[in-house]
Amino acid sequence: QVQLVESGGGSVRTGGSLRLSCAASPSIFNFDFMGWYRQAPGKKRELVASITSRIAYYVDSVKGRFTISRGNAKGTLGLQMNSLEPEDTAVYYCHAEVQGCRYWGQGTQVTVSS
């Protein structure tokens, strides 16, 4: 069973930065798709950013502020978040897909205060 473990959440003020990291355990797959989702209280979970071998995607609200990247090790993923806004407050989840299977991390809280 593959587990995704996130780290790097926390609390910052508006305009601050955070970096989220995700690592698969065991680290044996080159995932076809990896991404970051977020869910704010009372809202649906939404895809924030994703990356395949060739394409990176960002939801409009984070374009120019967030950068997704894959690490050198298999199954590692990062999300650099700059110019954070209160609207970015949510639980952020790492997601990965390979060989028809989908995996989720446990989530990490990001809180941005004004």
C-alpha cells in the first residue's frame, strides 16, 4: 500500500509564503499524475495545481503565485506558495495516480490571516 505524506503547512500573514512537500512511501512509482487539492470549510475540494511529465496546470486563482514541482526522487512533489491570501486558507491534499490507482495524503492545514 502506497502512502502519501504531506508536510509544510502552517499559519502565515497575508503576503507570506509556505512550501508544501509530499513524499510517497514506499518510493517506487513514477506517478502518471500528481497534484495538490485543497478544501476550505463548507466548500468542495478543488484542484489547485497538477503536473504530469510534460504539463503543469494551475487554477486561475493561484496562477503567478504558486509553483508546483516534482522532486528528483520518485513520488515526491512540492508546492511553493507565495503572496498568500486569506482565501488560500484550506486543508491541502497531495494526490497521485498510477496504473489506474489513486492515492491521497492525509492533508495539511494552511491558514492565512489578514
